[in-house]
Amino acid sequence: MLSQGVSESFMQQELNHLEKVIYCKSTNRSIIDILNMFTYHLEGYQSMHYVDDFYSLSMMMADTPCGPLYKSTITPGNALRGFALSGIIH
């Protein structure tokens, strides 16, 4: 998160809210589609750029356009920065 320009205080607040996890089934198949798409892109980045460290891969994925974000921030990195700047903690 720090590499994406998010403050340490925001990151710590988000981590504090991650303590409780609830698992449930989803009827939304687009979630599975997005996960499959990201897996496909990760494998492509690994083979095209010969990258195998998690940091470099996560930076590439942060700049990868994501279907559900096309109408707003386009990439997960942009969405994260926008969310952090909004001051809203979930």
C-alpha cells in the first residue's frame, strides 16, 4: 500500500478492520471471472517479463485495468489511492 502512495495511518486503520472475516457463498459469478482474469494476467506477466517476485507482480497488477472499475478508476491502484484520499475507513 505504501508503494501506491497510501499513508501509513490509513494502512494501519485498514489492517485493524481486517481482524474479523466472514466467508459466504456468492451468487455473483463476475467475482470468479475477475479472479480468473487476474490469474491469467499474473501468469502472463510472469512469462513475458520474467518476474517472479511478489512485489513486482503486485505493482503490475495494481496498474492492470479491471472490468468492474472501467466506469470509474479503471485500475485497482487508482481505486486504492482514491479510496485512501476519501478518508473513509471501512
